[in-house]
Amino acid sequence: MIGNRITHRTADGVRVPGTWRHAFICNGGSYFLTDLFIYADGLVDCWELVTLDEFEQKLACGWVATSLPDGGRASAHDLASWTFGEPFTWLTPDLLLAEVRDTVDELNGRPDSTARCLAAVDVFMADRTEDNRAAARAAYLAVPETVRHYALGDMDRKDRPLKALVAGPGGRIPDERGETVTQEEYDAAVTYFEDRAQWLAKAPSRVPADGPAEPFAPAVKIYHSYPQRALEDPGKQALRNDYPAPITVGDITYASVAHAYWARSVAEPEARAAVVAAESGAQARSVAAAAPRRDGWERVRTAVMARLLRAKYEQHPDLAAVLLATGDATLLYDDADSGFWGENGGRGRNWTGRLLELVRAELLAAQSLAD
């Protein structure tokens, strides 16, 4: 749950809201008490920014620890160190992952598992069939155990009416005790939800005049790599500027966007020819770095890159399909050599990612006009 733990990181000059919770990182056999940062665009910082799928892998391998061994060594970064003695934790990888997914939904104003459960209850209350009760029960069980008590926002009854309702008269409460629900308990639960519905109907609601804010799409991270050859299924690597995808601009064909960019950055024709002939995008950069820049290059480089990216994806429909497959996600482009072109963990300006999003939008526009 978010509570007052509000933070953010900056991506593309935009504040991406987030929150944090405590967690243990297991590194080298030692356990470190640290903060797990969760952001609205679906990235999680567990000593590095990862997607939700990658976070699930971090949980599966024990990097983000949910079980703590007796006798394990732990520390809290320059504050204290200790050894676990009969440790107890109620977290499991599945439970922590569910909580994090709920948090991302909450940060974006989308229904989380609790809201989805209460929506299923509303369906049941409107049409009290056993199928609808089963759906409400399944939705209740999908709520992380650590937050079920808070589902109704009722600190006196907690989730007891909810459990009785989804179990039904004569059914077993869906918890570790599995008590049988009496008819009296069930009737009380029904009355509780009828009264609750009336209260909610009278509660004021406010919707902004221009509609609710759109949620952030899960971000796509384009990690720094050095592709050497074209691949049959390159995945996100195809979005790298140095991916071997020849482009023709004017009367010159370049081995990649990187070759074209660096060739156009140098002032001398001889250096330009050497860049064009470089064996890789990384080598093209090295050759260009040793030569003088064109006058005013920093003022035109963004426009040049935009033109080159358009050429790449117009001339390679298969790579355009990879770009379009990212949907409307924020594209975070790693570039170890440039804080201007790379996002670099929130420290860079991510101009490559931003221009890729622009080209993607242009490709979508062209598609819609062609349909």
C-alpha cells in the first residue's frame, strides 16, 4: 500500500510517480535491508531498474529475498549489522509480486486487486447466482493476503463481511481457519453490503472536466548492447542505433543509424569516409570522436537523428514492426557513452528514446491513413 511513501524519478523530463517499501536484497550470500522503489510506469528499482517481468525473475532467484535463513548475515548500510535468529517473514515471492503489481495499478489510478474484488461483489449483489459468488470468491483470493483486512476500509469488522459473503451460508470462510458461515452471519454480511452500497451512492464523486488522467503504459527498457550482425529475431536489440540495418540517405548507404549519425557529425571528408567504412557502430563512434566536429553540430544533432531514425524504420518494415509492438510505452534507451541520448537510470535525457516514440507515432499515423 502506498500511504505517505511518495517519491518519483525523472524520465524524459517528466516526473514518474512512485512509492517505496522495505525489502532485503541477497548479494554474495549476505542480506541487505534496503528500499524497493516502485514506479507508475511499471519499473522497479531493486538496486537497478527492472520491469515487472524482470522483477519476478529477481524474486525467483532470491536476489530480492522473501525468506531469511537462521544465522544469515544482514546489514542496513552503515547503520547496523546483525545475524538472523529464528527469523520469520510472511512474504513469499508470489505475494510480494502481487503487492507490487497492485501498487503499480494504484499509482496509475487503475483498479487494483481489491477494487476488482469489490466490483465482483457488486455483480454478485445485483445478481446472486452461485457463478457470480464463485467469481467474487476468486477475486477475493486474488487480493494479497497482507491487504485483505483493509479491503473494506473498516477497521472494526475488517474483511469479515467480505469473507462471509463470498463463502455463502454453510460455506467455509476462505482463510486458514476455514470456519463454516452460519445463515445469521451470511444475512448480516448481505445487510452490510446493502448498507454500504447506499452509502457509496450518496458519497460525492468528482471527475475532472476533461476526463481522468490516462495511465502510464509499462515502460520498455532498451539496454545498451553492441550488436554485431543482423538476427532473425532481434527483439528489442533491433531498436539500437548500432543494430546492423543499412539505410540510404541521399546517395550514401550506411551500415547502421550509428554509422550515418557519426559520419554526419565530422567536419572532414576523409574522416567521414573512415566512419562510413567502420566495421561496427562502436568503431564508427571511436573514429568520429577522434576527428573535429562540424560547426554547430550540437544544435542540429537531434534533427539529424530524427531523420536517420525515420529512414531506418521506413526502409526496414520488419524493424518497424518491432518498434510498433512497443505500443504506447515509454522507451528508455540506455547509452553508456551519452547522457544526452541515453536515459541511463534516470540520469540522462533519453533523446533516443523520445525520438523513437516520435517515429513510432508517425508510423502509426501513416498506418491509419493507409487503412
